[in-house]
Amino acid sequence: MSLQSVRTFFAENAPDIAVIVTDASSATVALAAEAHGVEPDQIAKTICLRIGDEAVLVVTAGTKRLDNRKFKDRFGVKPRMLGPEEVVELTSHPVGGVCPFGLPSPLKVYCDVSLKAFDQVVPAAGATNSAVHITPERMAELTNAEWADLCQ
């Protein structure tokens, strides 16, 4: 279901972007980088967080970590990660396949500026063995994301 919702999203919004399904798992940054032949930081990992009562998605370069101080300065609270069940409930995507595409209902998306270092990034596409190759700017545009400096 989740992979299909991402395929539908791209068919309707960006038919020029292909969803790539691999035999190899891409459930972690290291596995995804190997499966797609890119550097780990080119993997655009999506983290599902709660800011107060609101769930949001933060997309960062693969090996980057959230900076609690930057996050608190921006949002007034510390980031709180959602559990796997809540992630699936909100995104329809399994952990390891979470992405900002094909969501059952809109979530606010923030793209970390760390992604701007690359001409192309590789976010997951709704399954632990699927992804897309996309420019950071196009990803932000398609998901109505806001750019933010949130990582160390």
C-alpha cells in the first residue's frame, strides 16, 4: 500500500521521476547508499518527530544528526521521535521506507540545509527497498517543504 501511494504521488505530480525498487534492502543509510551507489550523505533520511501536538517530517542528509539546540531555537521545544507504530499510522510507510511522498494526510515537511550540498539525493519511497533519485530543490518543492538548519 505504501509503495503504491508513493508511485501514485509521482505519477500525478512528477511523472518524470521513477520509483526504483531494488532486490537489496535500503532500510538503513549504509544499505541504501550501497544499493544506489551513492555516498551515505546523499541518502535523504526522513525522521518523524513531534513538535508539541504536531507531527512533522524532517529530511536530512544521511549521516547528519539533529542538533537539539538548533531545533529548540527554531521550534521552542526539544525534538521527540515517534515510535514505529505511530510513524506507520501517520505516514503509511514502514520504518526504513519513510519519506515525505504519498502520505495519507498532509504533514509539515522540513528539509535540512545539509541536503543542499548535493545535486541529487536519494530518499526512500515507501518501502524498505525503494527510493527515488531527485534534486533537493525538487523534493522540497513537491512536498511544500520549508528549508531549515536543524543538524549538527
